Amino acid sequence: MLNENKEYWLCISEKVYYRIMDTQALLYNTETGEYVRTDNPEIIKLLQLLYKKDDLGTIRCNAKTLANSPYKEFINEFCAKQLGELIELSQTPERPVRLMPILNLQHDIDRVNNDPEYNIGENILKNLLQLDIYLNTKCKRSCALCNTYYRQCLCCMKSAEKQTQELDFTILKKLLYQIQYSAVGKLNLLGGNVFEYPYFREIDSLIKDLKGRIHIWNHLDNFLSEDFLIPNFNYDAIVTFPIDKVIFNKRARAWKDVNFRYHFFISDINEYKESDRLIQEFEIDNYFIHPVFTGENLNFFEENVYTDTEDIFTNPLPFHRIFARQKLNTNFFGQLTVFPDGAIYANVNSPSLGNAGTDTLLDIIKKEMVENTAWRHIRNETPCSDCLYQYLCSSPSNYEIVIKRANLCHITENRN
């Protein structure tokens, strides 16, 4: 209860992320997920004072003012949701200091580009976190959406031309040598049908230091025999529709004790239900379900994939993840893809950065950090830049690129 004869310090919590726009504002508790949103001009002015650089997250307030609307209701909610606190001036005469979190990346590429004396150096290789290598384009299957899947999610793909391609084994050895002592946490090997790559069996001897981090991706129908499996590798089985139930039944039972992950690619609600039925029937624990845009199922995406406000506030979002989204694309950053012709991409939907036959991974990473074909694509364009939840939303994905829409959401009420 406020004493109207006293003055108070109104203090914001250091764990609160804020976004103040012209006609609305948001305070978000990064630990609990609680938030307050307002479009009241008086409250917005109050928050602007709180976040003035010289005020250090604290302002002096008269209780008589705070006891009246709209301040009274705001302060009650503000304190109840642990967004900050009121401190009696008589108890704390000196201004309380709040060390507000700020985004300060010492190796921010913008800073690097503006400082001619800054040497990016070999440390830049630590930014490579995942390498996807397509070994070939040879596959006997004819999946209807083959050239659609891999542009939306990690997936195998075959050449649209009669002439198939294979990655030169010398180039493969060169790539694997470069990442042996790097920060790469995952090496994905894909095709085509990777088992058709003539040097597949020789890969094991080249990557002894990467054991446990290697994932072999292939269509489930191409897993024909245990003879193909190499110990200590992880196997990712791609399942597309329509499903050959006889083959699925045989594979699911035969590989039950193998380190398998299933990836179901679905384009409608019936395929989702069928995937769920198979998951339950065969007691599959390690699986992912990937929606696929076909060009004709936008309604399916709008109903099941698009984001709404409830999705954004489902789980608390830590400060470091919010800050990351302001500078990096957390879906793309740290990933490179190599195609069988040696072309290297930061994203398969972006222009090529070079070729593994002539360029080192270090050169490619330096180029991506400067040219930004994918790694630093953030929500800094309209309509996202006008949205109150701009960086609470996840980074742009391949879905936005393929659907050709910047925001896959139902949120319209929170834009200036």
C-alpha cells in the first residue's frame, strides 16, 4: 500500500527486456515469462524515463501520482509480475543502481568491418558449428517433392538431370581435414542415396576425431541392410508420403536397436495423423515432424505452423537468446552446406559463397561474415521491425523464404 505522503524510487528489474515504440510498449520478465503490454501514452512516457541512460533504470516518483489511474493499475501489475519494485526514498536516500543488460558483442561483425586494424584471424573458424555435405545426387526413388524438401529442412535430394553428381573424394578429404579440430558439433552426410557414394566405406577412417558427431541421412527406403551401417555413426531416416507400409514395417522392426532418428515430412493434417499413428504403433521415441510447403497447402501452414501471441509466451526466453536474435539468425548461423559439385552455401536458398575445391572453409566463413547471405538475416524489415514482439519471435527460417513472406504469424495488433 502506497503512503501518499512519501516519495519512492521506481526501479526496473535487471532481468526485464523492454521494447518501447511510439504508441505501445512491452516489459518482459526473461526468467518467468511474465509480461506487461501497454498502449497508454502516460505509461509509455514513464517507461521512457525509466530507460533513460542517465537514470540507470530508476526514477523518483511521488506517491500521490502513482496512486491514481493509469499509474496505479500499472504499478500493481508491474510489481506483481516482478518486473521491478518500489523503494521508499526515506529508506534508500541514494538512487538505487540497476545494471541494465546491454547488447555488446566484442566480435560483432559490424564492429569488425568498421575497424581496419581488427584482424578476424583463424578464430573465425570457431563460428562453424555444423557442416552439411551432400556426397552425391544418385537415388532410385522418385519422391514427388524431392526438390522441395531440402530447401525447407535438412533432407536428401537427387539431381533433376539424368547426369548424377558425386563429390570428388579429394575434396571430401580436404573438408574433413579442416574440421577435425574445429568447433563443429555436427557433421551431416547426405545424398542422393549416401550408400551409393563409392567412397562411403572409407569415410570412417578419415573422421576418427568426429565420432559421435556424424549423422548419416538417407531415405528410410534406402536402408536396405545392416551392412551399410558404420558403428558410432548416427542415422537419420527420412520418411515421406505416401508411405510404403510394408517397407516401413520391415525397417522399423529391423532397426529398432540402431541409433535411428526418424524424420516425417508432412504436408497436411492426414499425413500428420498417419505419422503419429506409426510413432505410437512402433514405439518410436526419437523422431521429428517437419511440415513441408507444397505451394498449394498455405491453409495447412496458417492453421498449424504460423505463430500467434500464445506461442511467443509459451516458455520464458532468456536474455542471451533475445540478444542473439538481434544480431544473428539462430536458425542459420554457423552452418555451411557443400553440394556434390563443391559449391558452398551458408543457406541452400542463398547464393554460393565459393567452392570447396578452391576455397578453404576459413575463406568461406570470412566471406559470409562480411557479405551476410544468411547468417545475420534477422527480423529487421517490415512488418517485423514494426512489431512489439520483434525479437521475442524466432529468427526467419527457410519457410519464410520458400513461402515468400517475411512473417509467418497471425499477429497484427501490435504494430505501430
